[in-house]
Amino acid sequence: MVKSICKVICFLFLGAFAIHLSGSELDFDPGNGGIQLPPGFQSVIVADNIGRARQIAVRDNGDIYVSLVEPHDRDYVVAMRDNDGDGRVDIIKYFGELDDRCKGLRLYGDHLFVSSSTKVVRFKLDEEELLPVGPYEVVVSGFATQRSHRDKVFAFDDHGNLFVEVGAPSNACQEHARTPGSQGINPCPHLERSAGIWRFKADRVGQTQLADGYHFATGIRNSIALTWNARRQQLYVVQHGRDQLFQLWPQFYNEKQGAELPAEEFLLVRDGSNFGWPYAYYDHFAGARMVAPEYGGDGRTQVSEGKYDDPILAFPGHWGPNDILFYTGGQFPKRYRRGAFIAFHGSWNRAPLPQQGFNVVFVPFKGDRPAGGYEIFADGFKGVDVLESPGDARWRPTGFEQGPDGSLYISDSRKGRIWRIVYTGKDSTQIESTAVAIDKGESRGQVWEDKFGAGEALYRKNCLVCHQANGRGVPDLQPSLVDSKKLRGDAAETIRLVLEGSAWIKNSKYDMIMMPLNYLSDEEISTVINFIRSQFANEPGEITADNVAAQRR
């Protein structure tokens, strides 16, 4: 009798706790915080303007932790608590003075794990306190310092293992990076330490990559979206595909193909998996893995069957997958359970086409594979119907967490808004299907042709994909040209920048190095510089081919 009474009391307590957390007292935003959700779902803005957020974690007591791309003072992690239960945080505190920006963040046991570009650390958490107890401990270090794809996101399995993604410090492992026609290095040396997944012990400190790590999988260019599916006991990632097929190989790809290829790949990763980077990429229109042009491909040649592992699902090119979560809660309708949510941060490499992504998709699963295609779950983050540059997006979804009541938390990297998505509808059949069929009927030979002046044509072909149509660049990746001091300054310095690239510029805050455009003729360089100066810096076009020739000498 006593046991029965205890069970009833426990059931009632947990039921009341779930009702409280799942929305009975939440202060829902009437406009869902500016985003569109399926019928039956509502959103509360948990926090706003906390900093450029990345991954998010929620404790069983409701405390929230978020990693930041840029520090608040010198701290890269924000801790938040909701004291009155309305869903909006009342306490916001910052901690975590690391050596570099923070993107990876996960809870494991009684620790909060956080990663910078060179190491994974852990903070001890107290049951009652919001902030960690004491300084952090270094779990894994010894990763090579690199400029691009340097963020070390990670995941834990159920067997005490820590999986760390090590992105490739390269786009396509060319002899001369991001240079038209440059061949690929064979074998690619980056595969020894990067472009894959490494496994470590989750409960051990003081590990290093080469001494203690196990090279679990390879051929993955960059996979910020990484998670362990506990039900299927499998590791999954969604990787960022390579860039600039058209800009680097215009003899094989037109502008439209360069914008839409290759696919962003959803991968089921097993011990020993090899997904082919840099030697191959996946073409979702052809439904096949293709030989990369740096290694003898021409946009049509497929790799030998079985040489590399294929994705379990392919998404449109350059959407920018940044997090993945398998839903295990009981709050959402049954059709969402065991499926995957994926946050697409949004593209930059689709220029001159409008940018895409900037949404949250849902992938239903059957067993360990997707049950068909995908559907848009949350949209409206970019704030406009047509987005030309990612820097103009209102929000960019980037991180997920499932709350203890089954709510879905989403973080934003523009200013730091946190949404909490709750299902409050009674009839799940009200959800409108927004399923997206995978289009394989695209004409691969379609030509993307427009006529421009000589300067604009050169800009579109060589510069636009990085600096964008409006010249404002891409946050963190490439600088804005608008009112740039370098364009307004000494003409010789501007010419040198185009001829030599930006590697000689010290203390650059941008991830991507502008590679030299010295394959252009003196006349072409002067023409494109004059166009850029007049278009974005209101400077007269006074640079001549002779000026370029003198600087080249």
C-alpha cells in the first residue's frame, strides 16, 4: 500500500512538473518570436541579445547554458535561469575565459563540456548553483592551429566515449588554395589529422589528439552538426559541402550549378567510415558521388561504386547545417518522436542566387535511416522573402536542445535570441505538411547567363561569392567592401591585395584568406578594382593596367 501511494504521489508530482514546464504558465510571444511554426506549436522568447550564440544545453532543473562566438568581456559561455516559471530568464551570467571563440557545448554527467578551436574543457557543475564550481579542466588538447573550419564540436555516446569533429583546414585540398584550376594534392595531407571524427575517453583529462585519440572516421570536410542517437546507438553528422565549383572550375560548372552543388550530406558515421573528401563530393541531382575536379573530375564522372560511403539523405547546397537533434520527448506529436531536427545556419556560397537555408527542418526516421525526405519545421529567420547576403539575415538558427519537458530550444547567432518551442495543440493532424521532395529533374546543362559590364562580370566571377552582391561580405568569413579603408587608401596597396591575396595582412579577424587573383591579366585586374572602388567606396576609377603591371613587377 505504501509503495502504491508513493507511486501515485510521484506520478502526480511529475505530471504537474511537466504541465508547468510545457506551457501552462509560459509567456508565449503572440508572433512566435518572429518565426513561423506548424499549427499547434507556440514559442516563447527565452532570452534576447545575449551575444552571438551557438550551441545550447539545458539542465534537468531548467538552467540554460549557451556558447558564444564572441566573448562578453572575456567570457565565452552564458548561464541563464528562469526563477518565476514564465519561460523567460531572470538571471544572466557569463563565464568561461577561453583562448578562442566557443562553439561546442554539451552536458555530460555533472560537468559542462565546452570547446574552443584548440581544445575541449569541462566545468564542474553544482546541483544548486548556476555557475560552475572552480576553474575548468582540459579534457583534450593538441589540435593543430588552423584558420578555417577550426571549431571542435563534439558528442558523447552511452559507453563513455567523446567524439570530436576536426574540420579540414581547406576547401578542396588544392596545391594553391581557392585558386582556379589548381590541382588537388594527392594524397591530401590534411586527412592525417583533420577532415574527420576522433574518439577520446569522456571521463579522462589531459588527453591529446595524437597520443590518446582514435581516428574514428575520415573524408568529412566540416561537420558542425554532430550527435549520438542513443536509441539506434549510432553517430550522425550533417556536413558542410565544399565551395566554389563554378569559381574554381568554370569550364565544368556554370553559376547556377556552382550555387546549388554540392549537397549538404546527412551521414551515418560508423567506425572506419570514409566519405570521400577531398577526392569526391555528392551531387543530389544525379544521386551519386562525383569525382572532384581537383582530382580529374568534370562534373559528370562518378566515383567507382563502393569506394566511399554515401549519405543517408542529401540537402540543397550551401544551406549550412550547424546542429542536429534526435527528438526523444513525449510532448510533441507522435510523428516527431525519434526523428531528427536540423538547424541550417544559412548560405553564403549561393551567390549570385539568393541565399537559402536559414531554417529548421525535420527528418522523420524509420529504424536508423530517414523515412523519405525532409520538411520545413521552423522558418522566417532571415526576415525577408529574398535574401541576397547572409549578413542581412535577421536571425540565423544555429543550436538545439531538448528541454526536460520535451520543449525544443533554438539559438541564434546574429544577436543571441533563444526560442523555446512548445506543442500546445490537441490534434496533431492539424500540422500542415511542408514536405520537400528531392528534386532530381534539374537540367544540369542549364546555362546561367546574364550580360554585364566588364568590371561587374569580373566581380561576379571572381569576387561576388565571397564579398556578396551588396559588397558586405560574410560575417566572420570575409570582410565588407563597403566604404573600406583599403579601397579608399593607396592604390598600390589595393593592387597588391588583389595580386597577392590577404595572407600578408596581419591580425585578420576573418576565417578565410583571400587567395591571389594573379591569374587575371593586368587589364582585368585594373578593371575589376575600378568597378569595386566606384561601386562600394565611391572612389573614381583611376587604376590602369600599367599600374598593375608596375606593382606585379
